[in-house]
Amino acid sequence: MSQRERSEYLRKIPKVDELLAAEEVQRLLRSHPKEVVLEGIRRGLEILRQDILGAERTEDLREEVFSLNHLLPLFEREIASQVSPHLRRAINATGVVIHTNLGRSPLGERALRRLVEVSRGYSNLEYDLSKGVRGSRYGHVEEILLRLSGAEAGMVVNNNAGAVLLALNTVAAGKEVVVSRGELVEIGGAFRIPDVMARSGAILKEVGTTNRTHLRDYEEATGEDTALLLKVHTSNYRVVGFTSEVTLEELVQLGERHGLPVMNDLGSGCFIDLSSYGLEKEPTVQEAIKAGADVVTFSGDKLLGGPQAGIILGKKELIDTIKVNPLNRALRIDKLTLAALETTLVSYLSEGEAIKEIPTLHMLTASLEHLRKKARHLKRLLKRETEGAQINMIQENSQVGGGALPLQDLPTWALSIKPSKAPVGALEAELRNLDPPIIARIANDQLILDLRTIQDDELKVVAQGVAQALRKIND
Ligand SMILES: *Cc1c(COP(=O)(O)O)cnc(C)c1O
């Protein structure tokens, strides 16, 4: 294409003023703010301009690219991309219950209602209603945390990484913290115990070896500069074979002998012993407190099944010093989180209630029979789609996720789907593009939809989505 031809084409791009006169564009202005429509038009025209600049031959540009019929869908798309939310609900069909990339724990109905209620208007967030004076943000959850855990004092911050940072900074800045080499974990998303320790101002004193650490290792490393003995739950991995670790009880005894506090980062803390539901034994929060830990930290949105939060429990004297650390202000928890956290914690007053009300616990303890029924239901809903794909009910394994119980086998029921004409990757990608997106995984060249993490009220949407995606890729 010659330079002259190109300039001619560029001149044909409609002017914004002309476009605004068109009835179709006026219609857009009635349903969206002017700023958004103008930006949508500007972006749409820029795409057209780039198409002209990129065209090699005049034949590549058809006359109708300048027509409103062609441009309108472009404008509509560019308008939608400005106003439709980027953070959206998604359907988790992966079977990973505490899926960090998909928002970890979904909240229960009660917690959601409280969150809306508290944040719609004003609240007594930091106001003591009985005295009419300033109150404490933590007051709302401290009492119930103490009742559930048996601890002397407690507080909550933004997340567990913050809880660990704050506790280390308060107790051990400029001094040494003794940790086993077998517990220097990386959680993912760049949370590494040694790095957090460095940022807190504490000095890491690693002891033992990767697979074996003995009490004498801690003992030998303890000296004048020691401020804290730290035990970290190896959330997302296990060292198996020839191993040896020092129990929390033993560390507490050692701490007592040397007048040193002991901290336990539990990672995914839980108040319920899940081994009574056929899951592996995880140390509970109550056990860590009972063992005598001075500080215990854990997440709000892992096994606890609440909102993102970091919970700090322990001896009153220590917790009181953590509360007044100025860093605390930078990590403080917001009212939406507090509302959801308090409601989640209230569910724990009764174990049965917690399992029923808290989606994460509900999913983790779902019976195989229940999952099989759900799989059968979904398969029935998809009956008419069997021409476009091979759909079967299969037994699979779900995962706990969130760096909890990494070796746990969670037998589940799933649907495996093999599209008849297109590659399975196309189906997986198409499902991600739906609204709401459906996130699934591929195994053995088949798409796997794990029923454990698909909520009962999502079955219809999943069936419709799969049908739509299959039609699209088989076209
Ligand atoms: C997950 C985890 C953390 C970080 O908790 P967040 O709530 O993600 O900030 C810290 N320590 C351990 C052992 C963990 O498993």
C-alpha cells in the first residue's frame, strides 16, 4: 500500500463528533456515562487506525471497516472492558479446596450477611457502646478466640505473614531466633521464613539439618543473643524417612529453662481435630496453646475457613507488647474482615455447626456418597451434550490446598470430559472465558471437573457453561 493510499484511509476514520450524532451511539450514552463512552470510542478508533497502519495491501481493508455496523461492536466491547469488574466470581472445579489463586476459603452465608450489614452503614468498630468512649478493634473477636483456644490473650491482623512479621519484630528485633533447618519453609508467593525474619529485624539462627533436628541443637544455639525459639509448621511439604523433630512441648521446656519465649507459626490453624473426619491429624490451635507456646500464629482463610486474616494468640504479657508495636497499625485488620471473622468464629462454638456453616470444612468433610450423587446429577444435566464429547463419572482425588495436609488423599467423584473433535486444551480455555469462568484441570488428556469444590447451586451454571463451551469448540 502506498503512503498516499494509507493517508487516504486514515482520513476516512469517522470523527468522534459525527459518531456522537448517530442514534446507535446516543443509545450507548443513555446506558453508560459519557466519559466511558468517549473513551470506548477513542479506543475503538485507535484499533481501526492500527489496522490501517498495519495493513500490507489495500485488499486487506474492506470498505465496511469504516461503517458504524462494524465499529459499534468494537465500541461496545471497549466500553464493557472499562466498567465490567476485573475481580470476579469464579467456579472452582479443580478439587483444590483451599485454592490460594482462587481466593482460598469461600465465606459462609451468615458471614456474608454480617459483612454486608456491618459495612453498609457505620459500626462500633472502635467504639465502646457501654461506656460511650473509644473501644478496641480486637475486642469484637478476642473473647471468642480465647474461649475457643484457651489462650490468655489474642489479636488479629491483615494476614498470617503479617502476624509472623509483627510478632518477630516485637519479640526479637536485633536479636536471634532459633529455628530448625527442616522448618525454613517457602509458602509460595515469595513468603519465605528466612526473608520475613530478615525484614522483621530478627537474626535467623538455623539449627539441625534438613531431615533431623534434636533438642541439643536448639540448646547449643541458645545464648545471650537469643530472643525466641520458633517452631514453624511445615505446611506444604513433609520430610519423610530418617527424620527427627523436636516437639513443641520439648521446646517449651527448653524455653522455660532459659527464660525464653517460644513461638509456633501454625500456618493453617484449625480448632477442629479433622482426624475424626478421616483426614490426617493436623495440630490444632488449642493443642499449641496447651503445649505452652507463648505466641501462636495462623491464617484466617486456610483451614479455619474465614476471611483473609492473621490471628495471634498467646500469653497476655507478650500479646500486649505486640498490640502496641507501631507496625501493628500498618497491618491492621479492616471492618469487613472482622465482621466475617467474628461470624466464622461463632460457628466454631459448636463443631457440628462449623462443619455445616463453613464452606471449607463442609467441602473437606463431604461424604463420597454425596459427591457421587452430585457427579450423577451433573452428568444428567449434560446428557444432551454427549454427542460433542465423551463424558464419564470417575473416581479421583481432591486436594486440601492452602499448604495444609499436603499428603492427604481425598477420594472424590469427578466428571471426565473428552471433546470429540477439538483438543481438550481448547475446552479448558473456553471454560475459563465464560462468565462466571469455570476453572478445571486436565489429566490424561481429559478435562476433570471435581464435584468437591463445585457448590450445589453451581451445578446448573457448570452444565450450561460446559454445553456452551463444547458447542463453541466443536463448531
Ligand atoms: C500460609 C502460611 C503463612 C502465611 O499466611 P498468609 O495468611 O498467607 O499470610 C505463614 N506461615 C505458614 C507456616 C503458612 O503455612
